[in-house]
Amino acid sequence: MSEQIKNTVANSADYQATIGIEVHLQLKTKSKVFCSCKNEFGHEANKNICPICTGHPGTLPVMNKKVVDCAILLGLATNCKITPTTSFARKHYYYPDLPKNYQITQDADPICQDGYISIELEDGSEKKIRLIRIHMEEDAGKNIHSSLGFSLVDLNRAGTPLVEIVSHPDMENAQQAKAYLMRLHSIVQYLGISDANMEEGSFRADVNISVKKKTSDKLGQRIELKNINSFKFITQAIEYETQRQIQALESGEKIYPETRQWDRKNQKTVMMRRKEGADDYRYFPEPDLPSVEIDNNWIESIRKTIPELPGEKLRRLQKVYGLPYADALILIESIPLANYFEQTGKTCKNPKSACNWILRNLLAYLNEHKVEINNTKMTPENLAELVNEIEAGSINSKVAQDVFSEMITSGKSAKEIIKEKDLGQVDSTEMLEVIANKIVNNNPDEVAKYKAGNLRLFGFFVGQAMKETGGKANPKVLNDIFTKLLK
Ligand code: ZN
Ligand code: MN
């Protein structure tokens, strides 16, 4: 953030940001939305195309029923009303990656309307972010601009099925926007309707943001932030843009309706273009596609397939396993991670501790070694056993760290490693007393200082005994012995 903008933060308490978000989501269907071409990412340019998705005259689009199924599923999962008769419209604009010169989309009667997604706020309360609509549409192709002074067009993506999810401007800051986007991102993955890969563009968020004085009833001028491909950059862009608009308002500058993008290198938003109005698109009904009639049977057959959703899982993990909210939130954002934890929870006597091992040690290891959780050598059952060994007092937490490292590289069980390496905790009082006595006798100076009031030396004695036992001594037993000996 530039110095200039930082300086306005002092006034920011008087202002209020209003944020609405549009997400374009690519659906993971086998074929495209209006033709039978493959819907796959990463093919050679212009491989998956036909006369329909390349807009040849005389061809007719045919609706892919699977796309309607996905849209209904998403609508139900986000508390929307499903529109019984839903139709298509043409949205006109010229761009080389759009050979028809119009996009088939929906206008007045989108398939889903009036829904909401609940997010949790920092104070633990819930907030509903209302959805205006979810509509179906086709994606455009891609222009590839060469540095040699020409551009190429790849139409593989043309006709890829999209749903666009449009929220009300119900969010007030970057944290709420991020929470909303992350929850939506989880929901579509739980539903299995999209890869939602932000880097590959299958989950694209456009953020509309305006700023007004808190005392004003009128919303400020809306700015669109486009094509930001990570949650982190979206958060940074909203924070920057809020401050930029506050500064403009403070200095009496005019804010124009425009589309801006995030300049990662310079950590600021920059203008892409001034915005078109909806009227410029000349929407009209698509004459080549009939309306889709959705009856209750269709809706109910899809409702049956809704799995447990992220919000429900979040509440259940907290309730059933006693996990803190923040930990449960990390787990639910990845289905394999949440599954791994729940698998552990089946046989683990302390699920909260298992969760700690997963979120701290296991994730750190997986990140460092770029391993997916599904490919880790440490099974959930083995991790549960490790936690149970600690609970039973057969190893202390320091030794447990070493056992963990060995488990994750070898795939062996905790019991095996403890036995092989003779790591079992030494908690025989007699044996530890012998060691403790020796240490006290060998260190008369430290004993004198301790007795003179330097109580911190207690740790020195325990440390020496730990060293003697290779870290295997039961710390509680040692504490008791030294407390008695040094009285
Ligand atoms: Zn095609
Ligand atoms: Mn759209």
C-alpha cells in the first residue's frame, strides 16, 4: 500500500464499504453446454470444437441436461427458489473469442433466485449473504496475445458450461468477502459440480465495491475488480480499493464507474477500462432454444443427492469432537482433509489432539514435501494410535515428535517404532529416583543455588534427567521426584 493511501486510514472509521460479488463457475460436465464437444482443460488449441461452439451459420444449440441438473443442485444447496420455467437470452458484444458475437445466457428468468449463503463472523455470529440469482451461460474462447505483435484465438473453452452466481451487496469488508467466497468455493466442491480451480479459471470472482460515508443513505460509485485469481489477492485488492476510494472521497475527487484489476507487483489496483452499462448488451430472448420446464419431481430427485454441506460439517465437527471453530474451519475447506480427520476420530481417544497433529505436524510435512493428503504414508489409523499411545502415557510428547517423523517417512505404526527403537516412556519411580539422586549428588553448586532461591534451576535438573534417559522419562514422575529431593 502506498504511503499516500496509508495516511487516509485515520479517517476510514467514518466510511463504510459495500461489496457484492459475481462468480463465474465452470461446470465439470463431460460435454459442453450446447454441443457434444469434450469439456476438458489443457488440450491442444482448437481441438475440442465443432460448428456449433464455433458459431457457424445454420447450426442449432442443444441444451445439455446435466448443466441444468448442476444449476438446480447448486440452487438448492444455496437456499434458492428454482424457477419453474426458465429461458435463455442473447447478450451481444463483439470479441474475437466469441465467434457468434453474442453469448447465450439468461436474463429475466434465471434458473435460481433469492437464495443465501451463511458465513460465520469473527465474533462467532452468523451472517446471511443473500443471492440475487444463479444463471446458466456459455463461456467464451480465449485470446492469446503474443509478444511478437499478433494474437491467436483458441476456441476450446467456447461453449464450456458456466453458472454465474450473483450476490446482493451484503458484505462490508474484505474478511466477509473472503469468507463468502471460500464458503461458496467449498460448497461447489462438496457438490462435485466444479473443480473450482482459481488458477485455471474455473472459479472466477468479480468484486463490486463502493464506499460511502457511514452517515449517508446513498451508496457510493461502484467499481468492479476483475480476474483476481486467489483469495489472498482478492482480500488485498478489496483492502486497497476501500482505502483508495476513501482517499478520493476525502479529497473531493470523482470516482468513475470502471473495471480495475490487481497489480500484484505494485500491490495496487489499476484501471482496465471504463464500464459498459447493461443496456449496451441489447439482451433479447434466444430464439434457438426452448424454455426449460422444471417440475417438482425433477427438483426432488436432485434434492436427494445433496451431501452434507460445509456449514453443516463445520457445526458437526465442533459439536461431535469438541474442535475449536478455527480448527474445524480449516478441516472443512478440504474434503480429503476433513475425511482424514474423521477417519482418525473413529479410533482415537482424543480427537482434539489428533486434530492438532493433523493441522500442525501433518500439514507442515505435506506442504514441505508437496505431498497430497491422499498419498501420505501415515494412515489415519496410525495417527490415532500415536495419539492413543501419548494418552496412555507410554511415550511423552517429545518422543512422540520423533515417532511421528519416523511414521510419516516409513509408514510404520507407532507401536512398531516405539518397540523397535525402545522409545517407551520410563516411568518407573525406582529407576528415575536412582538417576535423580545421581544428578543431585553430581551438581552440589546448582543444588545450593536452587535452595538459595533460584527456582528456575528446577528445569536444569529435569533436563539432566531427560538427557540421561534419552528423553524417555515420564516428566510428571520426574517432577515429583525432584520436588521431594530438593526440598
Ligand atoms: Zn462443439
Ligand atoms: Mn456472465
